[in-house]
Amino acid sequence: MAKRIGGAGKSGGGDANILARISNSEIVSQGRRAAGDAVGVSKKLIWSTGKAAWIAGTTFLILVVPLIIEMDREAQLNEIDLQQASLLGAPASPVQRGI
């Protein structure tokens, strides 16, 4: 009969001991700390990105939307002036309004 070397075929308590040693090792502890730090940094990044999106959105609403509305109003007035000029028989030329 052949002799076994090193207990390669053992099952039972040996596996639990190996798992306990691995889960309590320093490299696993460092990995857990690194994962926890990564989660914290990700939360901060998401929070600051949300704040930046809020600031950009409200700035757009306050500054850009009124500008777009005013430009559209100015274009409509120019179009009305051209229509009135063509009805009155004047040559159709674009009217430049001053500030």
C-alpha cells in the first residue's frame, strides 16, 4: 500500500483552519481597508458631481434661458418689421436695432 505524504487527502477541520488563517491574514485586512476607502471616495465623488450638476443646471436656467428668450423675441420683431416694410412697398432690408 502506498504511503500518503503531507495529508493531501484530508477533509474536515483542516479546511476551516486554512480559511481562518487566510481571512485573518494581513493582506486580506489591507484589501478590506482599501475597498472601504474606495467606497468612501466614490461616495464623495458622486456627491460632488451631483452638486456640480445642480450648480450648472441652475446657472443655465438663470443666465442662458432668458438670453435665448430675448434673442427669439428680437428675431420676431425683426421679422415683423420686414413684413410691414414689404406691405408698405419699401425695399426689404434687415433692420438692425440698437441697444
